[in-house]
Amino acid sequence: MKLYSGPLSLFSRKVEIALYEKGLAFERVGVTFSQTKGYSPKHPEVLAINPKGQVPVLVDGDLSLYDSTVTVEYLEDAHPEPALYPKAPRERARCRLIEVFADEVMLAPLRFLMHRTEPKPDDPERWEAKELKAREAEPALAGHFAALDRMLQGRDYLCGAFSAADIAVFMTVFWTRRLGGPSFRGHENLAGWYDRLSHRPAFAKVVSEILTADAELSAPVEGAFRE
């Protein structure tokens, strides 16, 4: 298998964790990225496979896939053990909904924080306008943290056993913390879950690689990973 991935692509890293958790061998093809030009010029094979021109893209023999959720579900179908989704239909659906919560619902306010790793513009008013929107988005993210904390009451993982929902939510929570979003204060269940996942080898490897890429590619973010 070959995975086209970006060093600071949340959804590429989500797929990478799934691959590592399943113990699957793959070749990672890193695509060009900078904070000023983004993923440009875009990799020609990514453009040929994904009409949205985005990573991740997974190639497995004559099958080419894009979209992180479709890709993780394919990996589950093709390599069912170790499982990343519950077997029971209701629990499987619940797991998928939590994944959607991470990838779409939490991502909506998170997008307003993403300028924080970029170089500051020469015009300070432009930066402050973006920061105003970020500060307006932070209460929504704090509310999502509270909802996750409630979900994790009495649970080690979001769907009982470790699952794809944990991978998706971890990545969005990690991105929120990386960009100086809300802290875990008052959310002991969420903090414990985050720590538990951080110690899994697949997660530790990906987090380490992201932080290394940040040191090279990103501006420091004030308040990142606040307690």
C-alpha cells in the first residue's frame, strides 16, 4: 500500500494511526507543504486520484481511495483484525457518528484557529481580525471538550473498546490543543483518555512526527498544549 500524506494534514495522520494500529505495512509519500503556499504545487498523483486535490490518498494495488473515513472503513473491511469498529450494528453506527462529530462538527470551529501556525502578516489588523474569530470559536470547542468528557464518564474509550472513533477524536483534540485552544481543566475523563491514547505506540509516533514538522514548518503558537 502507498499513502500520500502531508506532514501537517490532520486527516492524513488519522489514516496513518489506523494503519499502524492494524500493523499494516505501507509506503508513505510525503507531499510538498509550506505555511505560505500550503500544499502547492500539489502532487500530480494526488490530483489524478482525488478530485478535491487533497491528501490523504491511499493506493492499494489497483484500488485508489481518498477521504480519511472511507479509507479507514476500507482498511477495516480488508483487514478486520484488530478491529477498529464494534461488531454490533448499533454500536458500529454510534462509533461512526462520533467519528463524524470529530471530523465535521468539531472541525468547524477549529478551522478558525488554523492561522495561528502561519507567519504573522505585515498588517497587524488582519491578524487581529483572525484572532477575533478564533476567540469567538473557542467557547464552541470548550463545549465539545465538555461533551466528550461526559461521553467518557466510566469509559476508557469512546465506544467501550478502542476504535476508529478514538483515533478521529484524538486527532481533532490534539489539533485543538496544538493551536492554543481550550485546556483540559475540569475535564478529568477527557484528560485521562487523551493521556491513555498518547502512550499507544501508533499515536506516540504520529504525534512526535507532527511536533518535529511543526518545529520546521510552523510558527510557535502561544498557549499551545496549555494545562
